[in-house]
Amino acid sequence: MNIEQYVNQLGEQARTAATVLATTATDQKDRALANLIAGLKAGSNKILAANDLDLVAAKEQDLSAAMIDRLRLTPERIDDLCQSVRDVTALADPVGDITGMTLRPNGLQVGKMRIPLGVVAFIYESRPNVTVDGAILCLKSGNAVILRGGKEALRSNQAIWRVLQDGLATAGLPADAVGLVETTDRSAIDALITA
């Protein structure tokens, strides 16, 4: 399969999942987020092992100390990720929120209702914590997401992504609501933007 076909397949899977997420109740989204916390804790050894491989490769590529620090996960940083998930869970569900209501002279009320966008493409550098941040914000707002992190964090992102998918599936939501571009080929970014 070529890169364009691969990215389009991710997009189709995300689009199908997005139709489910758009009407998912808050409590079900919050269950998925709680599952993510449990998965991050239970899978922390696998996540840290994958991150160790990314760190070894980063040092071999002679990346800067600052870049390596952004890439590094620790048990404390995984705890911080869990806290981020708790913080997003505690937020009000934005879907269906109505703002800016005005009364027209003819008696018609007009306002703005927040609805999900559908599928969000999330492209970011080699910070595995952003894999969680992007996914949880999109999930809470009823959107599917396709994540494309930096190549230096691929193994870490894959380990976290598996936890995300398990958490969604356990909550009865489509695992494809969070997709991950698993190739480091830069043409995938072009294909993602085009899609």
C-alpha cells in the first residue's frame, strides 16, 4: 500500500468513528478517559520500555539535550499525563453548548451551538505527552483524531496509542477514533494535509 492510500484509509476509519463520537454521551466519553488513566498506569512499563528505545536512538542521532529531555518519559511524567486526563475529564462537555443567544425582532432566538468538527489531524514534534493531550482533547470534544508525532518518538507514541485504543474499545467506543500515522516517511504529512 502506498502512503497516500495508507493515510486515506486512516482518514476513512477516523471519519466512521467520528460519526459515533459526535453523538456519544458525556459519561461514555468520561469512561473512556478513565480507562485511559488505568491503561497508562497498567501499561507504564511497556510505555517506558518503548521510550527507552526512542531515547537510545535519539542519543545515537546526537540530538540536543533539550530535545532528549522533551522526548523522555518517566514514571512521574506518566503520572502527570494521568493528571492531564483527569483535568480534561473534569471539564464540561462542550458538545451542544449554546452561546451568544439573541432575540430577533420577529421573536426568533438565534445562537451558536458547539458541535464536533469531525476528524482532526494533529501534527506535532517528538513529545510523546502530546499524543495523550491531543487524543483526550479531541475525544472530550467529540472528534476523531489522526496523530502524527515526530519520528524520534515513534515507539513511545505507538505504545501510548495502543493504550488509547484499548481505553476507547473498553468504553464501547470505536478504537479508530484515535489513529496514529505509524510511518516516519515525510510524504505522510503531505498526504495527511491533503486529505
